[in-house]
Amino acid sequence: MQLTATHINYYHVCHRKLWLFTNGINMEHTSDTVYDGKLLHETSYPQRAERYTEIDISATTAEGIQLTGKIDFYDTKEKIIHEIKRSNKVEEAHEWQVKYYIWLLELNDISGVYAILEYPKLRQTKEVWLSEPDTIYLQETVHRVVALQQSEECPPKISSNICKSCSYYDLCYVEET
Ligand code: SF4
């Protein structure tokens, strides 16, 4: 199986969201929130693509799970990952997403990297570093993600505030609207 940063992000948002995504149900094309996020990505820092590098990285775990990631803005000189986000409502998921990138870089013998989460609309930034316990947690999380994907049962709804901005909202709550 191939695992991406999106799997890690969704795992920390909602297990049902991850399960739907890993089972090929993708509704991001219908989501205004996702469209808004992509627009923000393209317009917040127009010069950014010239300054930073887009990189694709991958690694394989001892159990044969393939890990991949695409970092949009990597400062190769300063070893900083810049990740732009629309809101900090699911900041924990954002943090694990960039920690996953740092881990992937470490698996490719690139150390000393950290990430900056950037919220242009909130005018906030946050530095994120990967610790040793974080690495162990990510190793375990990869197995949990695989187990969730292989489960035949769709996890229950979480009925959280974040559901309203989730691309699966209609699918989860259609019978209630
Ligand atoms: S709408 Fe809520 S319960 Fe449904 S997948 Fe999204 S976050 Fe999970």
C-alpha cells in the first residue's frame, strides 16, 4: 500500500474521512472549502514558487509500506518546509502532516529540517519540529492507517464543528438535511 501526507492529515481529522478517502470516495472537487484553500495557496505568496522548490519524496518501511509526499515549498538552503493553510481549526492534523514530511526527509538522510505552518488569513505562523517520540508515533500511525483502510466497516460520524467544512459533509449528513 502507498501512504501519503493526506492519509496522515485525515487520520488526525476524522477516521471516517480517512476511510472514505482510502476507499476511493473523493469529494474534494465538490467542496468550496477545498477550492478556497487551493486559491489561497496560489495567491497568498505569488513569488514563492520562484524562491522555493517543489519536491517529491518517498521511502519504504521495513514492512513494505510505501510512503510518499509532495512538499510544495521547500527551502533547500535553510531546510525549512513552508506549508500554507486556510485556518487553524485542525492544527493538530496540519502539524502531523508536516512532521510526516520531515520524517520522510530524515528517511532520505536529510536531517535538521523543520516546518513553518502559515495561516495568511489569520496572520499567524507556527514552527513545527519532529522529536524522537514523534517518529515512533508516526511509525505506529502508519500501521493504524493501513488497518483502517483494510477495515470493511466505515467508522462512525464524529459530529464535530469541523464537519461543516469537510468535503464529505453532504455524504455524511444528507439524510439529516
Ligand atoms: S463530515 Fe464529519 S464525520 Fe463526515 S467525514 Fe467529514 S469530518 Fe468525518
